[in-house]
Amino acid sequence: MSSLKTFVRSGHWPTLAASFLYFDFTFAIWVLNGAMAPFISETFGLDAAQKGFMVSVPIIAGALMRFPLGVLSQYIGRRNAALVEMALIVLALLYGSLFVKSHGDVLAMGVLLGIAGGSFGVALSLGAGWFPPQYKGLAMGIAGAGNSGTVLAVLFAPPLAMKYGWTAVYGLAAATMLLPMVVMWLAAKEPPDREDHQSLRRHLACLFERDGWAFSLIYVVTFGGFIGLSSFLPTYFYDQFHVTKVQAGQLTMLATLMGSAIRVVGGYVSDRIGGITTLTGVLVLTAATLVACGMAGGSVVVTTLLFMLCFAGLGAGNGALFQLVPLRWPLTTAVAGSMIGEIGALGGGFIPNAMGQSKQWTGSYLAGFVACAALALAMLVALRLVQGRWTRTWAEKGGRARAAAAQSESAGAWGRPVARGTQA
């Protein structure tokens, strides 16, 4: 209890709470088409490949929105950037409720829903910006637990679509965005860790470093897996087990709720044993459960339990990776996080398409699951190759935070920590 009080007092908890709520609601909007995919697919008679592509469009669009929003936040502040984004989301949802009439309109609406997917880097940096390095993992885990918005989408969108029609859900969702906007306006304060305005090249510096790509590719598995599977599972449960559209959403909710809750635990555990150690276990668990999910296609109960275990691993992995980000880039966490999040989320578009193509060409989803598991194992190998250099230069053994003073002394020009006695 004392450690919890110490954590709360070390930062500004109203901003952290506002960041969580902001991320929670925007995440729900981002996956809205995935939650309503059985309704949309039935309306337009989509085949397996078309379903996969339709679900992937908001994921890809959201990934591309993340970096521009991260850059904007450096010029107008993270709080203001969040408010601007939420206003744009409301306009996009109103458009969807009034003008979406065809399959092409659905794809265009998927691009607009991508605006909501841009919130990630800003939400985490805003919420965790008030907290010291030793609590960054927990603070980012709490803010990042806003990916529980998936639960809101899959739990409420299907029954609302059943009662009012799926296009009406867009309008209802627009009204819900007023709550996080008001809370953000009244409760949040811009963190003191203002990040300097930088040139475009320095904004993109993450992409010119090996560590940036290592983080991004691992995030393809952890967050890409979370968002990709979250968006596709309603379609998977509906097609594979012939449950009702509402039941498909409820089964998806069980898995995504597990992943969202464990994200906080992943950040907390990583603060203590290190993000590298946590990610190692996560990638092994993810690969094993993905293959098992593909092979358990005959039992809805076993498949649901396996997905819950898989999502627990993915959630812990997201918390672990973003425990490491502010240690590696302490002065530019928002931009680095946005860039890593952008590439990671782009990977999420791979999963619905892989599943749709697998079903289209083989008559089964197994090949899609195996491909995702192979990617997880490849990232495990990559992590083991780079972890030695990480613990020699900017992190303690296992990926724990170094002392704040040492981290300040060893930071390079772009917030790049380097080993003592070496050149940046």
C-alpha cells in the first residue's frame, strides 16, 4: 500500500486518469468496424479475403496517423493534441452515421476511424510524463490499459447494431467522445518534461537506429497482435463456430479484457525484473498459444481460453516494451513512442489479411496462426541478439531502469542514452 501511495504522489494522477480515459475511448472507436464486421460483411456479402482487408484498413490508417500526431504534440502540447484529435473523431463519426451506404464507403470510413488510432504515443507520454523513471513502466501500463476500449467496442457495438442498425452506432459513438474530451479539458495538465522542437530528420531519427527497428519489430508482435486479433476475432468466432453476432463480440471481449488488464501488470513487473526478461517470456507464450489456437478450431471453449492466455501475453508484452522506451529515449519519448507504435500497428494489419487469405486459399485459418507464431519466434531471436548491447549501454540487467542521475548523465543529443566512457 505504501508503494502505491508513493507512486501516486510521485506524479500527477488526474492527468494519468485523463490519459487512460482518452486512450480507452479512442481505442474503442478505432476497432469499431472490427466489432461490427459480421454485420457489415452480411450487408455487403463479403468473402473471407474482403473481410480481412476491411478489418485491416482502420488498423493501417491508425498506424499512419500516430507519428504526425506525435509531432503535432511537440508544437502544441500533448494535452492540446489530444483535444484536437478527439474533435476530429467526433466529426468523422458523424460523417459515418450519415453517409456510409456502400462497401466503398465502409473502406473510406475505415480510413477516418484511423484518426482514433493515432492517440497511442500522445496518451502514454502525457500520462507518464509526470512520473520519474522508476515508475515509468507502471504509469505507461496504466495509460496503455486504455486498449481496454476494445472491450467497450465488442461488448456494446454488436447489440446496438442489432437494435438500431450498424451505421447508427457511429452516431452513438460520437456522443460518447464528449466524456473523455471534458475530462481531458478539466483534469489534465501538460507534463513538465517538455520535448524540444526538432527537425524532421531528428523526429525520424528512431528509424535510423538499430534499436528503433528492434523495438518496432517486436511491437509488431505484441501490439500488432493485440489490435489485429482484437479486430478479427468477432469475424473468426462468427465464421468458425457459427455463434450469433452478439455472442462473437462477447467471446472477443473475454480475450481482449485479459490483454488490457495484464498490460498494467506487464509494466509493473518490468519495472522490477526488466522489460527484456518480461518480453522473452511473452514471445515464447505468444508463439505457443497462437499455434494452439489454430489447432483447437473445433472447440469454442478451448479456443476462447487459449485466446485469453494469448492476449494476456500480448498485453504484458505491450507493457514491457513501453517500460523500455522512456529508458532508451528519455527526452523524446512521445515521438519515439509514436514512431514505434506506428510501425507496430502497421503490423497489426498483417493479421486480418493473413487470416482472410488463409481461409480463402486453404479453407482453414491454421496457416494464418502459424505465420503469426513464426513471426513471434523470429522476434524472440532478434531480442536475444540485441539484449546484451542494451544492458551494456542504457539499461540494467534484464532491462531495468538505471538510477535517474546516471540516466541524465548518459543521455545523448536525441535523448539517446549511451554507456559511460563511450561516445554517443
